[in-house]
Amino acid sequence: MVKYLEIYESIKDRIIKGEYKSNDKLPDGTSLANEFGCSELTIKKALDILVNDGLVVRKRGSGSYVKRPLSTQAPRHLYGTTRNAASSGQSLETVVLNYSVEPASDFLAERLNCDEGDMLYHLIRVRVIDKKPHVIEDTFMPINVITGLSKQNVEGSVYSYITNELGLKIHSSTMEITVTEATQLEYEHLNVPIGNNVVNVEQVVFLDNGDIFEYSNVKHLCDNFRFSTNFVKM
């Protein structure tokens, strides 16, 4: 990963963890450059992204300050369900309904930026939080990007495997959130009557090198769905 992105991720993590709190003034550019062993221009690039993310605001003649961070109660979706549950002190069980390798359809090839027929992992998992089924994850991942994914990994944290075992960096995603009708699958595994509303989160997820490693649709119960983001007028 290029240096300014590493610094961006490090400062963002400090904000999210509360090491830099709302309205705190960040260290000046010279101090940060000394800490990270880089130029002040590199620090500026990192802070520019944090400003665009809506996490930091610059005050002319004063410095850079932390804005109100993302809600600590809403899940941080790029952290993964396992880490979110652990940070909230909740128990988590994973029920694997499908673990297979399938060729990419034209639809999936377009979303994963791969060729039709390329092989993909297809995972369907029910995530049970505090003994109650919360979500069904229907996920596709290219096997040439996420290599060696075993059923044991799928029964645990896939995101942990990607970051800790493969040494890859999950960077960003695009998502669309809609309300759809429950199908037989949601009836059987989320106890939602067929035709009732569920929240569907469709997303494409990127690594820091720009590769797409995931296309997923995740069905959530309406009564426990929370989402938090920042909007910045460019």
C-alpha cells in the first residue's frame, strides 16, 4: 500500500477507536510527518482523504480537527460480522448453507470485473448473534484473488482470513440498500414470513490495490438493521 493510504488508515482507525475524539485537534503536519517517517506532503494527502470522508475538518489558521465519528453503535461493515459482534460483546455462530466453487455468469463477471466462466467461491451463511438469526450472506469471491479459502475459514471469519492469512488489505466498497420481500430462504433461516420486508445490502468490495474481491447480497431483519455513514459536499 502506498504510504499516504497507510497513514490515512492509521489515523482513521484512531478516530474510530476513540484515540482521537470528537473536536480533538490532530497533531500538526510536522509532528505527524516525524511520527510516520514521511514528508508533510504525504501527510497532507492522507488528511485530504479524511476530510473527504467527513471525519476531519480543517480550520483556517488553526489546524485539523476530528469531526463527530461514525456511530459506535452502528456496525462498521468493512470490519466484518465477526469483529463487529466481538466489539459489541455479542456471541456469534455461523451456519454455512453453501460452500462451493462455481463459474462466473455474465452478471457476476460484470460485477467482479472478471471473465465469464472464471471460478468463484459461492458462500451462503446465516449469522446467528446472541442466539438469534440476524442475517443471511450470499457471497461470491474470485478464487484467483482470495486463494485457498477453506470451509473451516468460511465457518469462522472470512475477512480475518483475508487480512491475517493472505495479508491483503480491505479498502472500500460500493453498496446499494433496498427493502425487498422475504423468500423461502429468509422464512426458513430468519423466521420472516414470505412476502414480509427484509433489508438487502448489495455490495462490491475492493482491496487497496483496486482488485474486486467480493460481490454479495446480505439480507437483514428490518428491526435490527443499522447503517451509519458520512456525507461530504464536494
